[in-house]
Amino acid sequence: MWKLNQFNYSRRPSDTIQIGKLLVGGNHPVRVQSMANTDTNDIQNSVAQCLRIVEAGGEIVRFTTQGIREAESIGKIHAALREQGCDVPLIADIHFNANAADVAATQVEKVRINPGNYVGSIKIGDPSDYTDEEFETEYQKIRARFIPFLNICKEHKTAIRLGINHGSLSERMMNRYGDTSRGMVESCMEFLRICNEENFTNVVISMKTSNTVMMVQTVRLLVDEMQAENLHFPLHLGVTEAGDGEDGRIKSAVGIGALLADGIGDTIRVSLSEEPELEIPVGRLLVSYISQRTNHEAIVGIENILHSHYEYSRRKTRAIGNIGGDNVPVVIATADGGFTTIPDFILANGNVLNTAGDVYPVYTVDKIQALQQDTADIKFLKMKYADLTPQLLRLLKESDNLIVMLQTSHKNGVGEQRAFFHTLLNIDCTIPVILCRNYTENDLEQLQIKSAADLGVLFIDGFGDGLLLENEGRISVEEINSVAFGILQASRVRVTKTEFISCPSCGRTMFNLQTVVARVKARTSHLTGLKIGIMGCIVNGPGEMADSDYGYVGAGRGKVSLYKKKECFERNIPEDEAVDKLIGLIKLHGDWHD
């Protein structure tokens, strides 16, 4: 039975399923997909966009399927693509409409359903707790509706995706388990058990949220739950509402990359608030980068049995200056410059300088004797996991003014740096550690994806008191600094700017998402620490907005509703007034500053 190895990379052995002519899971490559944002009833534009996604390297394409008409339209898109010699598998994306799922299953290779809204609640408008009898009654209602759908899929050899979204858990699951990873896992497992009982195995699962930490921990928990019941369905990975530009790329690479580093994942989608074909190169880069760890040199380490990969707990460290302890993780830059966000330290001429101009020496392991004789208040030691000896471990444990700068050049640097942290945990060593990674990139997107995948997972696991990101290519120090702070924010360990949680757009979107995102950012990007959700429709909008301070949600064509957390403050505002009204709402609650 496969078990997550904290140090050595190996892919989780999932079942192989078939989506049209495409095989997913097992030993097959991790597949990269996207979702069209056209109106599904606009056959010509939908076909054209699908072809652009395929040309970019997309292997599966999903279309919004709101109702019966759209289910029939996706069949027409399918036929038109086949006439042009394109056999890419299509997915019908279903919310709220089980009847549309039945029709779509006869038209395309795969249907995505959302267990959170597959059937309506038996307690609509009733906030009281579910009794055990009511909980079971609703389960039987789900089962009675789901099994006929499975039979249609069997007849037509149609695959399904169980797509569980944090933002749209059912009232029943929310009532019993709360807004938690456990609720998402239980929502998935009851549908999987029905599939298993009905001998339906052509299933892929996704567990998505805009919170990267929750997303990673939820998928890990689901994998272990499936293992316990001898279920091995393939997994689709994605971070919902990741955003656009640098933020969207870093956030996606942190969440998806963390799970790929664990060996988990059979298909992925990088959800960007940009044109769908632009998602594909990012996804392919991420998959390619992680897959290079295959058959790496073994890393020997002892896993700390008290460390949980289901729940976030920052490793306990002693505070040395403003590093470690309860301080937020710091950023060390390699040169001074005109920074938008000022780094905490600068590394220059073999020393670390803080913003006050204090100078702290940096040593290497071949200079331990000089380090021990140095009387500086704070000292740094550059080292790798392979440098550890019993004597050095003793020094790390006993020194009260030493900070480790942890480097790695291992093919699986994530595994090697994890092994270092577990070694410290096993001897209760609380020395602060700066995570250091060095790259040779000339392309900024390459640096964003690779560094976020390498470093984000460690912060999600509770490791690291700061980071030093170095690059020996044609990327400016300011751009590198921005990536470093972006990784900390995407990993949810330090907030230094406004966070925009924006969906990637689809056929349900009620406005031009890219234009609106740009407009909202232009007016609110100075509100450091605020989370603003920009959602095209109500499918996940209000749910994902629970993680936002304010929300801007498409309510109809040209209409917007505004939220504070989950509470709707104003409905159906004309779109040309909505940004001003959003700013008014922020001011009303005292969160605005010029």
C-alpha cells in the first residue's frame, strides 16, 4: 500500500481510467487541462477557443453546462471538433442540474458534477441541525438520483469527475462538519462509496479551494481515507480563484506543486483569470518540473511521528532578533534596489544587513571554529542537509544566536530540506531556519513556477522562518523580491499586499472578468492585508467569499452583488456603479485608507 514518503518522490499509484481515447492515472503522464469561457451555446466561438487550448497543449477541455440546452450544445461542439479532426475529450461542467448531467453524459466523454449541489436540500431555509434521520434521508435522496446517472454513464462509457468545492459544500455537510477539510472529504466519500457499490470505476476526483493550505491538507486527507477503504481513484488538482498574473501563477504553483511533490495528482488545471489557452503552458511547466524528480538519489531521514500533514502547525523556533519565534517569515534579498515591498535583510559581501544597517556575519560549515569564536549578537550559517554531523547538530541545538541558511542542490530539494526539518524536530532543536534556493532562469514565469513549487510546500508544512531566493539569470532583483513575497502570501504565512481571489471565468461569468479584475485592482491594490473576491457568478462566489473580506459577484448580465464575508449587502447593482459601491462598502466598515 502506497504511503506518502516525506523525503523521496514517488507517484501515488492510482487506477487508470479512460476519457474518450485518453488514459488518465496509473503510469500515464499527469494530464493538463483548461476550461472554456465562451457561451456554450455559441458553437462557433466555443469550437475556436477549444482548438486554441488544444494547440497550446491542452489534453482535456471543460465547458459550462447550465441546463439541457447547454448539454445539447456541448454535443454539437463535440461533433464540430471531430469533423475538424480534433479528438480532445470534452467535460460538461454541471452545477444544480442533475437532469443536464444525464443529457451531457450521452454527448461527451466526461461529466463533472458537484456533490455540494447535485440535489437540493430537504431543509431549505431551515437553519436547525440535521438529525441522524434527516441526514440519512438526504443521503438516500442523493443515492436515488445518482445511481440512474451512473447507469447512463456506464451505457455510454462516460467518465465522471466528482468536483468538491470548498465554496459550495452542501448545507447538510456544512451543518454536520462545518467549513472544514473533513466536510469536503465526507462529501466526496459518500459519492465514491455509491460508485464502488455500483461497480462504477471511471471516476476522477477534485477537491478545490482558494486557500492553498486547506486545499493541500484536504487532498492529503482524502488520499488517506481512500487508502483505508482500498480506493485508488485518480485525482485532478487545482486552486480555485487563483487570480491572474504573477499572483495567479505563484498561488497555483504553491498549491498544485505541493501535492505533485507528494506524488499526488493525475490531471491538473491552473485556474487563471486570463484567456484559457494561457493556462496550459503554466500547467505543463509545473508538471514537467516536478516530474524531473523521478528516480532521484535516495534521501535518508527519519520522519517525526508528531508532525501532521493534515493540519497546519508552524514549527516552534526560538526568536533571534526578528527571525523565528512568533515573527512572520522574513525575506532576504541579494542586493539593494528600488523595491515595492522592502525586504527585511540584504545579503552582501558575505554578510547579512538589516534595514537599520546592522551587519551580521555569514559562515559556511568549513568555518565552524571561526563561527564559534565570533562574538557577534547574530550569526548565520550556510549549510545543507548533507553537512549535518552529531557535533553540528549539538551546536545548532545549543546556540542561542545562530540562524541556519538551509541550501540544497539535490534533484529533490523539497525532500532533502524536509529531511533536515524532521531531523531538527526529532531532537527538539528550535533554531530558526531560512530556506534558500538558487535558480538560473532568464524567464520570470519559469522562476515564479519553480520557486513557488519548491518553497510553498515547506511553508504549508510549517517549516521555514524566512527565505532567500537567488537567481543567476536575467531577472531583476526587484522581480525576484516580488516573487519571494508572493510565495509567502500564497502560502498564507505573511501578507504584504491586497489579495485578490478571482475566478478564471467560464460560460457562467456575468461580466468581462479580466476587465473587472483590472478595474478593482487599480482602485484597491493599496489596501494591504485585505482579501477581495471577484467572482463571475454565484456557483462558488458566496462560498469562496467566506475566505474574503469583501466580494464582488456577478448576479446577472450587467448586474453585480456586493458582499462582506458571506453577507450580501447590496444586490443587482449596475456594473458601471459596482466598483464605486464596493469602495463605499469598504469605507463603511472602516477598512479603507488612502
